[in-house]
Amino acid sequence: MKELIQRLSALDEDASAAVKIILHFDTLLGRGAGPESFVRGAAVLSGYPAGLAHPQHHLWLRVDANGRSAEPVEEPDAVRKWPHRELDDGSGAVVWIERPEESVLDGVLLERLAAGVHLTLERVSPLSVDDAAAVEILLSKASDDARRKAARRLRLPEDCRVHVVASAADAPPPFSRRSAVLSTPIGDVRASIVEAVRFSTACIAGVGSAVRLQDLPDSWSHALVALRLATHIAPIVRWDELGSLALLASVPVEVAAAHPDVVAVREAAAEPWGLDTLEAVVRTESSRAASAVLGLHHSTVQSRQTRLEELLGFKIGTADGRTRAMVALTLHRLGAGPARPV
């Protein structure tokens, strides 16, 4: 398929783009993704916000061009000024792309979006919902009725408090059967709903706060932030322990990326040892302690620290320097791309 896309790109860019759209939505279908994943795919592929309004299922979804959930539109007629398509189920449901002027590819994109949503809703109907689909329903802004049915499917009492744990998509589900791989703005991530957080195997993960079932979307969002900050040195990051550092997640990515300290951290990341050494130094009180964390000779860490200070333009062996470097490192990791330790 990749070879076909490359050949088509040389002959016809629109045909190549259409094949990419079809391949993307077919992949989502094959993986059993939920409605929000399809809407997110349409938004990212088109570069414009996309949405779904399905009154029959009390489902209103909207995703911005960066793949982030946005305020939904609950009136289907309000979106017909944009390129749109009704679902072929007689429900009056509609999907749309908020593109000012219709593109030649919108027909393909909307057709695949509508078909994917329709097939997915059939799959996750109350009669046939499986555990993975139930997890996705609870982590989304689905209707209260759909969430209650999903909770019953997963045998979660209405008054329970649970965490969402985010981990790598290709990692085995180490927590419980209440697990699913979901499409997110930072790539595919495994989401697990757990009543108690226990890590019996080596794992890199982000842990959201313990919440009631109706607040699970918030715990999921927090777990994703925590996962961005998890590393081999600090493999388990809990949202509740981030404190004021969690506020950095609200800094716009483009603003953080342009700050000189974050630019310098990005340069340090070009060194294969750069980020690990920087993290070890800022997490400890001396280069000797950092060398113990890294399992390296003291002189090696000292040499690397000197190089890092040249790149950053300030000392990182002082309390103020460590704080400044930790903030810059955190901002870098929050905006560094796919969900993987960096």
C-alpha cells in the first residue's frame, strides 16, 4: 500500500491523498476504534475542526484541527453551512468538516467518516458492546445512558472511584480487562480503568486522579499528560503528584517551543545521552548522585553536565538552575510529539 501511495503521488496528488484517507479509516475500523477516533482522524487529515451530531444516540463530538476535543455542536442544522454528510441510517445524524470552502477530497473524507461512525455505532450498541468499546464510551463525552450501560458491562458500581492509567499502545495490558487502545492527539495510547493502581511488571505509565465514573474523561486527560512526562528514570508519573508542574500542560505548545530554555533542551536532546543526563542532574542534589542514577562514572557525568550547561547557558548544579532546567525539560516533553518517553 505504501508503494502504491508513492506511485500515485508522482502521478496525481489528489488520488494519493484519497488513498491515504481510505487507508486511515480502514485502519481505524480494523482496530475497532470508537466514534471520537474517526472524528479526530477527519480533523487531522483535513486540517480543520470536524464533528459528529447524533441526536438519536445523544452523541455530540467535535475535535479541533490539532486533534483535541472541542466544544460540541448539538444542533445538526447549524453545521450544514460546512461540507457535511448525513449517516445512512435514517437517524438524521450528520458529520462535518469546518472548512470554509469545500475541497475536492471532502467527499471521500466525509463518506469514510460517516461510514466508519455508522459501523462503529452498530458495533458498540447496547446489545453488542464489548469491554474495549465500553472503556472508550466511559472516557468520552457520551450520553449518561450510554455511560451507565458501559459501566454495567465493565461491572463498575455507580458510586466507585477509579483511576485511568495511560501506557504505550504496544505494551501488554498489565492492569485489568478494562483496557483499550485509543487514538489520541499524541498517538495511539492504551487506556486502562483500574480501582487500585498496582504495577507488577516494568512499565512506563501515566496515572490519572481517582474519580467518579462521570469524571473519567478528566482522569483520562490527566493520565495522558502524566504519560508525556514518564521516562525510564521516572517510569510512573501520577497526576496528583505533579502539583503546580501540571499547570505547564496548559501552556500553548507553540509558546513553549519558542522559549530559549526549551530550544536549548531541544538541542540537548540531539545528544543520545542528553535528556537522561539532564533529568538525572535536576532530580538529584549532586553530580555524584546523578552518576549513581545513571550507573556511570562520576567524571563522565561531570563532563556531560558541563556540556549541558554550555547548551543551556546557565548552571544546573544549583537549586535555581535545577528548577529552571526542570521546567524547561517538562515543557519540552509536553510538546515533543508522539506519546513515548523522550
